[in-house]
Amino acid sequence: MTRLSIPLLSLAISTSASFLSQLPITSGTGELPFGGSEVRVLTHESHPDHSLIITAHNVNDPSIKDDRPSITDVCPGATSGYTGYLTSGPKHFYFAYFESRSDPTSDPLVLWLNGGPGCSSMVGLFMELGPCIVNEGGDSARENVNSWINKANVFFLDQPIGVGFSYSSNHSAPGGQGGTFAASEDVYAFMRLWYKAFPESKSLPFSIAGESYGGHYIPVFADHIDKMNKISTLDDQIPLESVLIGNGIFSDVKQRSSSYDISCTNATGIGPLLAEDVCGKMAKAVGRCEYLLSACHDYPDPLVCEAASNYCSKELDSPYFRSGRNYYDVSKPCEGYLCYPIMNSITKFLRTEKVRGALGVDKEAPPFEGCSNKVGDEFVKVNDYIIDTRPYVASLLHSGIRAMIYVGTYDWICNFVGNERVFGSLKWNGMPDFRYQQENNKQVWSGGLWWESGLLRYVRINGAGHMVPWDKPAEALHLFTAWLDNKGLK
């Protein structure tokens, strides 16, 4: 989900890897991994302030068992894998990893991150693409037959501190200080420690995936990895192959005013959504909103940017909010926490001691919250929202890293109209042909439309909202699988 002037749901970023085969959960003799213990603590000479605590969970071997409930007790469909924490001083970043249901030894490695900023990747795990989905009421979960672990080994990482099960042990700050660029250092350290623990997994293609504010996170994180790769020895490089970003926020200048198009035209096929007189007033505000946002970028003073955000929010966002519609799916009403009743169930589920125990959550971690406004506020303090991440996407493409952008057509907050303005204006060496494909050669697939040029693919998913795997699980798995297989959509 993404946050512009209000908390957005989450952006997810995803990275997939298979390492259980390289370092088995159990050896052929039935011994525990990690030299007889199910817990391993790792350090890296290049990241002396970070360490990685890994706990193994094996769904097939009862020898890895203590007094905690197992992963499969709470998450039907879970595969073997690991949970644990990346630590850096008082900071503790939670992660959960599940091996592929297909071929863990050769399937890609994917890191998934939800957005916000300030939203937990546990939303992605238990609502969208993980091995199980929480049931209504929050008392149990069911197997997710369309999980992305059908095709990949997947991490779910809660970052920054203050998000989900991640926390600061000294409680001195809410988390999110320094914004996206500061967070990129911790994500990079996490992957370096991971590959030190499981060096054989470097043979697997690695991707970072996510949604919403992932349009900020992923381009910056991936660009940081790419730049570090260029100054590192071959043994120290991270095998980044691609990025996948769903309903992302990349450029507020290009995307903010598109809320008018979704609210007041029939772009979605079910509009206009607001009354004619309301839309008339909004139309008059579009130009000024875009002008003020441009001024914020030219003069990034907090007062200028706050004035721009307040004006756009009042004139273009508030009329839609007052309609009572879901910010993330225009076809539905806004009901429940973050406009989704299931979020109340997920929160209840992840606050139970049985589930926390099975997931290896530290006792010091606070009660689960889907999104933290305090963390989002820290990003506001450093003007993180105005970062235009288009140049980072272009840099990745020029470095040979593939990018897939996928967008549900019913999203309001990070909608397809704004996304297509972003990528129609992306300055990279493939821009002329990509624009040609966008205007003249859209291809039909079972979920909607798609087009691509070179390393950049754009996909529309008809009838899906902000969280595509929740609304269209089969279509989401199809586009994910085709991308990892480097095939077209059908």
C-alpha cells in the first residue's frame, strides 16, 4: 500500500531464492542444521554492525521441533524455510522465508516488500501471495493455492524498524529515520549476510518485488545493489536479475492528478464515480496541483511541499474520500481497517501468541499493526515522497536489469493512468519503441493488456485493485510465472 497524503496500504517488494537445497534443513542422518542447532547467528566482515539470526523450520522433519507450534500449525500450505531477524544495534528486522513448492534447487529467489511507507510485508504473506491466507474472523488460515511460492523461493521482510514484527529494542525512535535511502543500506546488508550463509543460492536468479510505495523502495534498493555490484568482486556481487512493481508510486508530479481521471472519467470502465459538479471543481484544480508539485520539486522546502500536498489533497483527494469508496479498489466501499475487512482479521490472527510463536517473533516485538503512521511521518520529514524514482528505474534498465510494472485497473491511489504517464515519460534508451508499443501494439492476455520493449514490460490487470494478488490471484501468479520464465503473457 502507498501513502501520499493519507496512509496507503502497502507496497510490496519481493525477492526470491532457494537455499534449503544448498544447506538442507536436515542432513541425511537426521541431524539438525547449523551444526546441531536450529538457530544460526551470522556476521559479515563488510557489515560489522549487522548480524543475521536464522531459525530453521522444516515441515517434513519432526526432529526440528521445540515447544513452539509449527509453521504448518498456523499456516496450511507452508513449506520448509527460515524465520529470523536482521539486527543492527537496537534495530531488529523480521523476515520469513519459504522455499518453492516446485523446485527449490533451481527456482528463483524473490524478496517481497510491502510499501506504505510503514506497512508490513506480513500483509503480503497472509493476504496476497504467501503460502496461506487468513480466514475471515482471524481464527485460522487456509492454504493459498495461487501462492507465488508455487514458482519461487520467497522472502517477506518487515522494514524499516517500527513496521510489522520489526522493532527497536531501545524504543528511542518510531523507525523510518532517513527514509528510503537509509533503508537501502539495511536491505543490502541483509542480502550480503544471506549469501554468506547460503553461498550456493547465488546460482539462482534474484528479483525484488513489491507494490505501492515499492515504486520508491524497489528502484532505490535495486540501484544501490547494482552500484555496489559494480565496485565489488564477483564473489561479493548479488545476482540481481529483475524487479517487479505493482501499482507503484514513482513520481507524484506525474501521478498525483490522475486521481481526477479515475474519479471523474470512465477510464476504469465503471466511472465516472463522482457527481458532475464535484468533478467540474476538481478539473479546475488539476493544473494548479501539478504546478505546485513542480514547485515543490524545484524548491524542495518543506513549507512549499506541504502547501502543494495540502492543496492537492483538499481539491483532488478529499472529494473521493468523502464518497466512501475504497481508496484501493474503486468498485468496493471502504470498510474496515485500511478499507479491507480482512485486515481486521489479519491483525487479530498475527496478535495471537500461537501464531507469533510459530513465526519465531521476538517477545519484545510490539503487537502487530498492518501499517504504522509514525513510520510514514518520518518519511515526510525528509521529503521522501517527492523523490522521483524514474531515473533509478532507467539506470536499472541501462544496467541490463529487467523491470515489470503491473497495475490493477480498479486502483485509485496508485492507478494505471498515472503509472502509464510515468512510463510513457521514462527517459531511457528504449523509450521510443516502448512508447510505440504503448500506443500501437497493446497485446491481450487472460488478465487484461500488456506491452513491452526490451527489458521493460507493462501489464494491466482488469478488475484488480491496488493489491493484485488479493483481487486476481490466478492472474497474478500467471504474470509472475511468465516473468520469471522470461515468457510472454497469454
